[in-house]
Amino acid sequence: MDQLRVVRMIVLLFLSTVSSTTDPCQHHGVINQARRSSAATVDDSDLVICDIYLDKGWYRFTSYTGGEIPTSCVQPYQCSTEVPLWMDGTLPEGDDIVNRTACGNLGDPSDCCTIPIDIRVKRCTEPSGVFYVYELQPTYSCPMAYCAGSLPLCPDGEVYDDFHKHCIETRPVVPCDFEGHGFCEWLQERDDELDWTKTTGHHSSGSVLPGLDHTLGTATGSYAFIRSSASNQPGYRARLISPVIVTSKTDTCNVNFYYQGSGTLRVYKKGYHGSRKSLVWRSPPIMVTAWTATVVSLVHTNPFQVIIEGTLGSDGQSAVFLDDVSFSTGCSSEVDGAVRLVDGARFGEGRVEVYYDHEWGTICNRSWTQTNGDVICSQLGYTSAVPTSRQYPAPSATPIHLDEVSCSSANVTKISACSHSRWGHYHPHCDHQRDVSVACTGEHTSLTSLCCHLTLPLPSPILMPQGRDYGSVQYQPPPLSPVI
């Protein structure tokens, strides 16, 4: 019995030591609810937030409305709850964990801290900047919840740009295999010396062009390229520029592509709020004779764009070839109403998942229609859905978010704007064998038609595919060539 008692004490001591040495900056839960903003009010009783069932532990707030608990009094019925919790005290400036009080405001004019709750805070750093984690306790009653951030709420699938003071759309950039019309959502810059061109392996005979593309592995597949000629001299450059990217706060954002050739390929980032660009990757100074997979990490806090630049080398036979450009799921922000395609066998295909209340979930295919599929594909930047028999069931732990979805028109801009069941409510016959899967095709005609008829000085014309009016700023961008 004494030995058992000793073993138990050793185990408890070990667990206590591990708990006290675990860094909350590395080990914490994530709360991503834009509705916790102090700018949000209680407009829908079904969307009121309550933290009575919140497990005690360390958390990071990651919503676009802000990641910090307000440090001044918040009035009742803000933060999508009746009794909002704000923090009495300043944010820590050092690396130590500090004690603070979360204050629940019941509306007493003489006391904004009617209900005190003990919490702790730690300042953390990562490559993209500083963030804070909070050790929180469950609330005493409902509806009472912790506030986070102060920026305005945006429609589903959008985030608030605090620099330009308006909402902008966030969604995955359409992957580009160069098999369809143009260059997908990428635009050509006109202050360089060359434009990227598309070709197939059929035209490679007797030249430096590859005989096979990467996507299909055939002579009929397409890829983008630049090459030397009598008019294309060494050092000439060609640039493709992506749409605006708003990254996830928790997942890594990478741009992925395949390339080969004897010139130089570079990848830059350019902030949405200015004209300055920074080099993040360049190809090695050697001849690459086969399609080579490349993954480039993109760390950026604010919205930005990617520039892919090819440069001809000194050899009169220099050429650069590019295929299958795509972005990881971390290159779009997780906001309520956002959609993505998962586990598909090819670009533009997969299981539909929609983001809501912290997590991605599926849609039950009961009464699913072609119009519903068209709305999904349109929201993702494609033209329409095409029939597919492929199914991509989700793992059993994945929630089912929506059922009975009915879009009256393909002109609806977001699937969450269509008629549907209450979030998280679905028919008993729904399971992951009935998850909606779609295949998308084409690109929005507006992605190219809007790019080249601009009269306002915008931070970058490439942002126009997002379908918003971005107002007037000081930076005048270089002109862009339409892609054909």
C-alpha cells in the first residue's frame, strides 16, 4: 500500500511539473468567432454566445475582428452576448504570465465590473508578429461571454480591412493548371519586358520546350513559359500577379508550383497596402531539366499578393517553364460562411466544406441541385459546377453544418445566403456518405474583364477580381496586360 501511495505521489508530481513548464504560447486552444467583437450586438437569439461550458485552459482569439480582450468597459448586449466580459488591466509587455480580472458588466452605471473572474495573460511572438493567449474559466451563468477584438463584422466570407476601412472578400485562389482559358486569376504586369505565354508539348519538336506538361503528363497538356529569341534578350523579365490573399491566423500559407528551365524564377510578396515587394524564394542557378515541385512559405500578417517572376538567362537558348500553381488552405482566412473543396482528385473538385463557429463542416446532399453547385463554384472563383459521380466522404469526427440547402438563383454570391436548415441541424438520414461533393469548371469572366478598364488609382488592380470598390489611395500601380 505504501509503495502504491509513493507511485501515485510521483505521478502527481510529474504531471504538476509538466503542467507548470508547458508554454501556453505553444499549447493553447483557438477561438475564432468574429461575433465576439465589441462592435457586434445581439441581433439573433440563436447566435448569442455563452461560455458557461468553456473548458478552463489557455486560448488564443484568432478572428479578423481582433485577437485581444478589450481593456476598457464594454456595454451590455455587445460581443453577441448579454453580459460581455472585458479585461481590467493592461496587456503584458514582457514574457511573464500576469494575473488579470475579467469583468462582467450587468449595466450598473457605477460599476462596470459587477462580476469579476480571475484570468491570466501571456504575450507571445511568432514570425508574423505578437499575439496574446489567455487562461480562461467558464462563466458563472448564461448568456455571458468573453469579448475579443473591436473591428466591425462583415458579411459571410469577408474580413474587415482596417487600413482601408471596409470589408474584402476572402477565399482560396483558384488553382491554375493552364489547361483552360487565359491564366486563371493571375494577371500579367506591363512594366516588365515580356509576357508569359502558354503552349503544349506538341510544339516542342526541335526546341527547348518540354515535350510533356506536368498536369496531364502528355503532349496535349498546357503550361506557361518564357524563352529567348531575337527580340527576347538576356535579363528580360515576365511577371504574373495573384489576387489578394488573406491568410489563416493558425495554418501555414504556401504557394505550390512546378517549374523547369535554364533561366531564373523568383517569388515575391507585395503588401496590399503599398507597392513595396520582398523576395521570398528564387530558383537555384542551374539547369533544371524535369518538372520540379516547389513549396514556398508565405508569412504575412496583412492582405498581400504574390508575384511570380521569370527572368531569361545569358544563354541564347534560355527558357523558364511553369505549371500547376496552387495555394495551400492556409492562404485563406477562416471566416463564417467561407467554403473550400477537400480531398479532390484534381483541381476544382472535392468535398464541399463550409466554415462556421470555429470549425469546418460538411453539407448534406438531400435535395441538392445544379444551382446549389453553381453557387459553390462561383463562390470559389469558378464559372459553374459540372456533373460528377465522385464522392469524398469526410472523416466521422467532421460535423455536418447544413442540410436542406436551396439556392433560388446561381446569382447568389454565397452558399450561406441560400435557404438552409439551422446551422448544425440536419435530417437523421444525413451522414458522411451523403456529403456534397462538386467539380467546378471555368473562371469568372469578370476576373479578366474588370482587370483592364480601371480609372481609379487603386492599391492594385489585381484586387478587382474580388468584386469590390476599393476606393482611392495614393499608390498608382503599373499598368497590366489583359490575359488571353
